[in-house]
Amino acid sequence: MAPARRNGAHDSETRTALLDAAEHLMLEEGYAAVTSRRVAAKAGVNAALVYYYFGTMDELFLAVFRRRAEWMLDRQAEALASEQPLWALWDVSHDQANTALNLEFIALGNHRKAIRVAAADYSRRFRAQQLGALSGVLKGYGLDPDVWPPESVILILSSISRFLLMEEAYDLDMGHEQTVAIVERYLRSLEGERRPRTPSDDVP
Amino acid sequence: MAPARRNGAHDSETRTALLDAAEHLMLEEGYAAVTSRRVAAKAGVNAALVYYYFGTMDELFLAVFRRRAEWMLDRQAEALASEQPLWALWDVSHDQANTALNLEFIALGNHRKAIRVAAADYSRRFRAQQLGALSGVLKGYGLDPDVWPPESVILILSSISRFLLMEEAYDLDMGHEQTVAIVERYLRSLEGERRPRTPSDDVP
DNA sequence: GTCTATAGCTGGATAGAC
DNA sequence: GTCTATCCAGCTATAGAC
């Protein structure tokens, strides 16, 4: 009996190899380089297997996105549960690969509706998780929510972090050192000196 | 005598129509939709003309980028020369179309070296222009450069602005209102109440 | 599950008529 | 300058052998 499309055990080795290959290609050469042939070649298998496992290229992109998104949510949850959640959030959001992939997906979402919907949904969950963990904490630090709403503190931290990373990808660093110093001075004023934390594993 | 490639008067109507078509396509459907055939169809001319005017698709992308970049530099220079340069910078950087195009070019630059180089170069000029116009102004406002270096003020304003716009494209607005309020409170504290300014024209 | 083969399409780029 | 015609490469997706 022929297996329905989009089958092949969710944890098959080949399936994982295809996802890894697609993610690497996307990061190194942009989403336009992610074709069934190139993904398959990089994974060391036949191109027809892409369609056996994912049905369409759209579904492949979605699977790559979801896997990475779930991993980032887990990693962020772990960070937010630490003793210094603000420092941990700042550290975890300062990840070049994730930021670059995120940009690719945003650009990809510009003309693939399924991706755009998934990215919007995930951004909401991501932000909600931060807010849920931090709004109490920030109040505990003595921040007046009418002057510094937790939503804004989180948003400003995130935007600075992402902007710095985007510029670094272009070897642009004007004002970076000083800005990092300002952010970290602020974090110290709320959460004290940064203490070492066990970094979580990277994706294989 | 056959004209050398990459010719055709720099201000030819057809050339401009091709640039406009390419820019619109890029904005509406992403860079992958920018093919010689589709650009030409949108401009109402034959696809071979793309190669007559630009030689390669790479050169077309570069021409679109440069035209938009020069326009943005001019527009920013005008804003920075106003009586309230910080307010003007904040307003001018809050332009959805430019931000979306910028993201497309960043993603495109991920796998087209010529674009990456041009984008990096342009970012530097853009930032240098801001810094040149504002470092004196900020000192005049009484900001201590050791606590708030102009580079950082500019960088933080820019990153917040861009992040908000990226999220708005996804109908995400958690904390936006509050963050805009914080920024504008800050701008008011330095530059007083925002006064109306003549907005510059949009590109045709 | 994995492969070969192939249909059907779209793309970049060029030659050459007008 | 603008067009038609064309080459060739690479793409998605499917059928069917093993």
C-alpha cells in the first residue's frame, strides 16, 4: 500500500537529514537556494524523497520553520526560568543564526502565505511567553508599569538585540559597543551583576 | 553600431519603467518574483530589454537598490536639517515601504555578493549622515556623551522604529502603543512638543 | 523507502530581424 | 531601441520499477 503523501515516520533519519539540509541552505544561500534537488543533494538522497516526505516545497519550508520555532520557544522558556531572566533573555536573543533565519522567513513569508501566517502566530506566542514570565518579575524589581510597561521593556530589548545582529552581519559596528554597555548597565541596575548560566545545547 | 550592454540613456523612460516594475514586484511578492519576464510584463515591454538596459539581473537589482538608497539619503538629509531633527528622524524612519524593501535587500544580499556589499556601504553612509547631523545637536540638548553617546541614541531610535514596523506587517502590536509613547516622551523632553513639518514627496 | 525517468514549466541570456 | 525566436539550465511534481 502506497503511503499517503507527507508520510514517512516523523522521526525518520532521512526526514531529519532533509530538514537539516534545507535549514543550512537557507542560512547560507537564502531561501531561493532551497530547491528539492539541492536539498536532496545536500542530504545525500534522491530528490523525489522530498516529495515523499513533505508533499510540496511549501510543506518543507513550514516543517523547517516549525521545528526551529519550537526549539526557540523551549530555549527561551528555559532562559526565562533562570534566576536572572532579563540577562538570560538578552543572551538568548543574541543569536546570529536564529536572527538570520528569522529574516529569511520574513522575506519568504512576503510571498508564501502559509509561512506568513505561521510566522505571525509564532511571534505572538514568543512574545506572550516573554510577557508571562517577565511582567511579574519587573514589578518585583520596582519598575512602575505606568512609566516602563513590561511590554515595552521587552520590545526595546528585543529590537536592539536584533538590530545589532543585523548590522554585524554587514561588519557594521558603529555605536555597538556603547549601546551594549548602556543595555547592560540597565540590566545590572535591575538584576545585579550577570552570573554565569549553563548554556543550552545547539540544534544538531 | 550596437550599443554596449548596460547602455540606454540613464534617464530613458523604458529604463525607469523597468526599475519601477522591479521595485514594485519586490515589495509585493518578494525578490524571488523579480524575473526578467515578469518585470518586463509589468513594465509593458519585451523581456529582452531588461538585458539591453542592465546586462544581467544582478545589475538590475543593484540599480533598484541604488536609486532607492540615494532617495532615502536625500530624504534623510532633508529631515536632519529641520528645526527638530530628532522628531524628523523618528518620522522619516517610520516608513513601511522602505523598511520592507530593506528587508528584502538584506535577504537578497544573503546570496548575492554585489548586493551585500552595496547594502553594507549604504548603511554606513546612512549612519554617518545621522551621526554628522546629530552629535552636535544632542550635545546642545545637554546630553552627556559619556552616558548617552549620540551613536547609541540614534541606534536605539532606529532599531525600535524598524522593529515596530516589522511586527506591524504581521498585525502584531503588543506593546507598540506604550513603546511609541515612551519614545515620544523622550523626544519631547529633548526637543519639545512636535511641530508640523512639510512632508517630502514620495517616489513616483 | 528509495530510486530512475520524464512531463511540463519558467528562468537567464543571446542572436538577429526590423 | 524594440521585438521574435531560441538555447539551455534548473525547477516542481508525478509515475512506476525495485
